[in-house]
Amino acid sequence: MEEGEFTFDALQQQLHSLDTKFCFSAEDSTGIIRKIKYNAKTNSFVGFLSPLDNGIPIPKSFKTNSFEELKIWYDTIEKAPLLNVHMVQPIPSISDQNKIPTSFILSAYGVNPSHLVTKWRNRLLSTTADLRLGQDRISIEHLQDIINSD
């Protein structure tokens, strides 16, 4: 798996091998130790804040053979404080209910809290998204209450 890459083809193969067409998907972020690592397979550096294109991370954004360029990145680009992970849990067929398939990591990439707040805001403003906290629905009015409170 490479940082920022969505592995839809591998997911499709796994679902096909399990003979299932249904799954749950979830996305979450967790705090990580900020550090930069070299990925020899892709000849790129990971651990920087992943640049986004319309909300989608751009894989292998930090490829260089120049130590000077790496130094500039290290001094000017934020190291990711959070790891955003997209997981998929295949749902077994009725005949295989006793056999629970392994979860699948669809993607993982570094983000910062402002990206998460932007995503939360966009979901609140969406007319089709249903954002919940436990059993309670969260609405734009909740956000307005937070903004207007002292």
C-alpha cells in the first residue's frame, strides 16, 4: 500500500474472492508521531501533509533525487499530525455467516485538523449527507450554535 493511493482494484478482487457484493465502509483519523520516512519502492518520501486535488490525496507527491529539495520540503511543508484511514469490512453471504472476512484498508494518508473541519463543514452543508454522533443527527444549526456561543 502506498500513502494516498485508493486500492479499488484490490478491493474488487477481495470482494470477488469472498463471493460477496456488500460491505461497510468507514473513515477515521488518528494522531500519529510526526516523522518523514523514505519509501524505496516508490522513491518518495511519506509523512508530509498530503496535497489534495478536489479532496483526493495525490500519491507520490514528494519524489526527489535532490537533498536540497528534500531539505526545503522538510523546512516548509507541514508534517502530518493525523493519519486518515478508509476501511472496508466485507459482509459475508448468508451461507458464510460464521466466516467473518478480514477488514480491508482502502487508503491511508496524512492530514491536518483543518482538513477534517472543512470536510465536517461540507457534510453539514450537504443536502444529502446524514451526519450522526451516536444516534443523534447533527445539523447546521448545531454548528451555528457553536459559532454564536460565548
